[in-house]
Amino acid sequence: MFEKIYSPVEQIKLAPFNNLYVKRDDLIDPFISGNKWRKLKYILQSAEKEAKNHLVTFGGAYSNHLLATAAVAAKASLTSTAFVRGERVENEMLLLCTLFGMNLIFIDREAYKDKKSLFKKHFGDDKNAYFIDEGGASLQATLGCAEIIDELLEPYTHIFCAAGTGTTAAGLLKGILNHKLKTKLNIIPVLKGGDFIKNEISKYVSNTENLVLHTDYHFGGYAKTTPELISFIKKFTSSTGLLIDPVYTAKMFYAVIDLQKNNYFTHNDKILTIHSGGLMGIFGMKDKFTISSTIK
Ligand SMILES: *Cc1c(COP(=O)(O)O)cnc(C)c1O
């Protein structure tokens, strides 16, 4: 089921850029979206190799990873369970997870921290249960993400990607090294204090020469936004036709444009952005947007 993949590279027509491209991982699947598809590919293979047919994972109530796991499980005729952080809520994301057949267990924030023991307590006796860490963070996930680089037909001087755990970034860096490219990997941590991403990446890749972290584009922290970021999303989406989300891709695209204004790039640069998907995350922020109308 992971054989066919649709993720074209497109040019983004946005002044003053004439060298800005996007890898449309958001088009791979609406629900097994973007980097979550990449991350789950080899995790699923491992589960199948071990003949496990019950995926058990972890995430917040608006986690793109939960939805991706639910959808992948349904497609592969597996069952899925998610431990959802915090008190019981209902939202669009969890509705979709439920439609894909995912069993949800709400768990208070304290107990949620110890994922291994939650798994053991609830599914220790279930021989079919397969543990998948929050966000799919794992070595297998980096292997799937490295394949983004295998698919590129041309060299780029810069690649940009948003980071939460840094697993996707580690995979991209692996891919760049595998192909002996000189490409700079520009990573935008979406959390405050994003320097920790470097340590995360070092767990999987020892050579971080090509890595550049831009830690000032978190807009207050994980899932935090500002009016400036919200108005950026509207402007960017309406002028490019590319939908972006406030948690990840908007912060990355904002960074690219801000760095351009600060003369970060040269005329010879060729910039590839990774659209890592996750568009359902917009629904977690719907109160930040106002529907505009014009009275004539
Ligand atoms: C989860 C996610 C990321 C972050 O990926 P990490 O591997 O955790 O760094 C980036 N973009 C989108 C859209 C995501 O859903």
C-alpha cells in the first residue's frame, strides 16, 4: 500500500522569488498526510513483519499523527488505538479518527508522560499490539523521510522543513548525506527553544554539517500563533493556491520569506520547501480566523 506515491515538485510563483519550489507531500493522501506517511511507512512494515495487527499510539487531540495512524490502519486492515493526551474532548480530528475505526483512550497529562507503561498496562497481554511512539518518532521514520531526497530530480542549494520532534529533519539530513549533496538543510522548529532539535537529529545522524536551525520562528511556541502569522496564512494561501497550517508549514514558509528579505539567499540559490501536510490542523485553530465577507 506504500508503493504508489504522488508528491510532485512544483514551482511557487511568489514575488520576488523565481527559484522557489515545493515538494507536495501534502498531496500524498488527505489523511495519511505528508511526513506522517513517510514516517509510518517502515513502522508499518516492521509491524507486519512481526505479525502485529493492532497499532497503538499516542498524541494530542489535534495530532496529525493520530489521524494518519487511524487512516493507515484502516487501509491495511489493522486495528488502531490511540492514547489521547488530556481530558475527553470531541473535535473534527478525533471524529475522523473514529470514522477510520480508531479506539480512543483519553488519559490525563501526568499518566500520558509514561507511554511505555501505559502501553504495558493496557496492552501488555495483547500479543497483536504494536507500540508506535508519539508522532511516530523512530529510526524507521527517519528511513521513510530520507526517501524524500531520493525522489528529487534536481539539486537544490537549500531545503526547508518544519520540525516538531526533528525526526523528519533527521531523515532529510540522512538523505542529503546518502546522496553526497551540498544542500543546506534549513529546519524551522515550531517550538520555543528549538535548539534541542539538534540533539534529536544527532541521535540518528552524526554529521550535522549541512544542518542550519532557524529557532526564531516559533511564534510563541508549539501550536501558538500571532495575528501576524494568521494574516500571513491568508495572504500566502490566497496568492499561491497552497493551503498551509498554523502549527507547522506556515511557520516554515514565513521563515523562508523573512530570510529572503534579510538577504539570506543569493541569486544562484534554488530553494525547495517541503510541504509536510497536516492541513486538518487548521481546524484546531478555527477560532483564530474570521470568515471575511463583503457587502455590496
Ligand atoms: C508532525 C508534523 C511535522 C513535524 O515532524 P517531526 O518529524 O516531528 O519534526 C511537520 N509538519 C507537519 C505538517 C506535521 O504534521
